[in-house]
Amino acid sequence: MNTKFPKAIQLFLTFIKIGAFTFGGGYAMLPLIQKEIVEKKHWITDNDILEIVAISESTPGPIAINAATFVGFRICGFWGALFATLGVVIPSYLIILIISFVLKEFQSIKIIQYAFNGIRAGVLALIIKALWSMYIQCPKNVISYIIMACSFVFTALLNVNVLIVIISCAILGLVTSIVISRRKC
């Protein structure tokens, strides 16, 4: 652990910053994780982030915590995973603890309501940026567009369980890859 400890501390500090200054959940954190870990620190690549996001979305739990854990593990093994996870969780825990004590007192104040409306708008913009970044990095072909459109219809319009849609997309992607690779042979 001695050789990995300084890097694990850097991961902790990076993720505590990400966790402290991101509102709106995991999807809003993804652009910040990408900017800090890929662009500023150069610890992993854009392709690594795309893989980590895909795994984080398909495993149980909040995407931000899953992503922090996977990034930490990829960079620094077990200790990196532990410290990155703690870093991303601690700010949210403390903020929720503080808010829970004072929210009842201030929830009827109009300026607080307006502030939360502004935060929601900003969070939406961050989620759209994460969507755009993922779209740019994903392969673009007819099959991908069909899977994307069907996934949207099933989850947003038909209220199909997201887990079923994710598993179905994984199976479709696997089958499509096998069929395409056999045609090339």
C-alpha cells in the first residue's frame, strides 16, 4: 500500500471535490469525472471512461459511486477504489445531513425555491452534456441507432423496467457483434 497510498490520496481529494461541487446525481458528475480524470490528470483515456460508464450503469447502485469505484480500481487497485468511493460519498452524506436539519425551516422561503429551480436547470444541462459526450464516443451504425431508439421508447414511453432494457441491449449488442464478425470471416 505504501507505493499506492499517495495516488489513493490524490483520488480521494479529486473525488471529494467532484462530490462536493456536483448537484443532480451521478449523470451530472460524469462530465466532471471525465474532465478531472481524463483531461486534467491523464490517469485514464476517454475509451476507459466510456467502458467505466457502461459498467457503472449496468451494475447495481448509484452510477457516481460505481464510476468512482471503477476509476479508483483502474488507477490504483483496491485502495484506489476505496478512497475514490469514500471521496465521492462523503460530501453528499454531509450535505444531506446538514440539509435535513435546516430544510424544514427554509423550504417555504421563495428565494430558496428559486435557487433549487436554478440548480435543476443546471443539472439538466450537465446530464445533456454527459449524453452528448457518450453519443460522440459510441459507434454510429444503423443497429446502434435502432437499439438506442428502442431503448428510449421502452423506458420513457412504455415504462419497461430499465434492468430488462439494459440486459436486452447487452444481448443485442453481443449477437450483432458476433453476426458481423462472422460475416467478415
